[in-house]
Amino acid sequence: MVPQIHSPQQANQAADDLRLIRLNQVMAKIGMGRSWVYAKVAEGAFPQPVNFGGRAVAWLESEVDAWILEQVASRKAS
């Protein structure tokens, strides 16, 4: 279901939530390498990429950001 947008701020937030980032941006954001990212995806411990056909993939930046926040929250809970 597509959310209803009533203001320019909501439009900007919706666009931010749907921003796709490529692997090099994911790696820079989380500080981990390619093998680690794909291993965690396979384990179900990291967000799944969006497949564009062939070998072209990208991640939703909002999901990567949420994963980062979960890691910080779990650290604080320990």
C-alpha cells in the first residue's frame, strides 16, 4: 500500500525512505566488507538487497539505517 502524501515534508520523507544505495555505500556506512555483508544477508541478520536483474542489487537506505540503530540499541541493552 502506498502512503498518502499531504505535504512537501511527507513527500521528502517518503523519498528518503525509498532511497536505494549500492554495495559500496552500504560498506562505507557500516564499516564492513563485501563478504561480511553477503554472509549476514545469507544468515538473515542484515537487510536483503533489492534485485534489479542479473547481478545489479541495491539496499533500501532506511533498512540499513534501521539495522544500524538496532545494533546501537542492543549495545546499550547489554
